[in-house]
Amino acid sequence: MFEGFLNFDLTGSMYDIISERFNVVLARSKQTISAVNLNKKIAGILRIPVNSAAIFSEYVTFDDKSIPVEILYSYYRGDKYKLEIELGRYHAKPNGVNITAE
């Protein structure tokens, strides 16, 4: 989908390259956050003991046709990570269950 991507100057925004050079409209992203205990490989990379508590995030970015164009897995040390969220106006959906923010 992005043939020749690595030939571009990657010091800037990857999203700018995807949008401007490949004419892809980035429409939405989905993020899933989970609490995990680290396996040996990831614990070693983060230089903490195996089975340490951590935060795992999976990000998937979709184009305007709902085709995934990026997936990112991130691990954050549980003893060093702080999650702060600020939301704007809320609008409840008709069934009253799901809430979205603008």
C-alpha cells in the first residue's frame, strides 16, 4: 500500500507522508488499553523484572474506507506511567448506554 515509504525523510510526520504522498485520508483511530504482566522479552527491553505490571496499548488507524493503515503496539511500565484524560462535551447515544466526546 505504501511502496517506497522508507525512501522518504522520516524525521517528520508519518501521517503527513501517508496523507500527502500517498493520497490516503486518515479517518479514525481505535485505541485499546489493557493491564498486563510482562513476559521475559518485553520486561528485558524495559529493564524490569518478568511479570511486572504494565500498560499495553494497541492503536489501529483506518482510512476513509475503514481499511487499517497502521497498527502500533506499545508497552508502558506500570511504575512510571500516568494516564490523564480530558474530555469535552458529552452526548449520550439514544439507548443511553454509550457516551462519546467531541
